[in-house]
Amino acid sequence: MWLALPLIALRYWQAWDRLPAYVATHFDAANRPNGWMSRETALCYGLAVTAFLLTIFTLVLYMAQRKRQVTSFTWALLAFFCLMITLIYRVNSGLVDYAL
């Protein structure tokens, strides 16, 4: 899961020179942008949110595993957390794609 942080940074780095000064970061129901951030803020915000979620997910998984019984619930929790981190990565990648 922690691979998401460098992948998000890499995605921004690859497109950094082509990104506008302000990128759309919020959209309405019709997929029209209605919120913008500077590209630096968008990168920092994306990394901070991802790092926060990764920290929480890691602590929860550690506490679940600490009982020394890895159950099907623990595996389901891991799968759910991986799905959520994948979603966060796709949102950040989508913001970069939309800006380009």
C-alpha cells in the first residue's frame, strides 16, 4: 500500500512542466470544475491525505494482526484498504490527467 506515495509523486513529477499554475481539484455532479488549487498545493494535499490514510490503515492492520490470529476478517480488511488506496491514487492521477 505504501507504494502509492511515490507513485503519486512520480505522476505529478512526470507532468509537472505541463501542468497549469492552478489545477481543478473539485468537481460538481456534472463533472464541471468548481474548485482549484495551485499545483504545489494539490501535490502536497494529495500526498498528505494519502500518508494520513496509510498511517491509519497500517495501525489498524497492526492491531488486528497483534492478536496473533490472522483471520479472514484481517485479509478482508487488507483488501478493503488496498482498494481505498488504489482509489486515492486514481483520483490523484485523474486530477493530473484532467489538468493536462
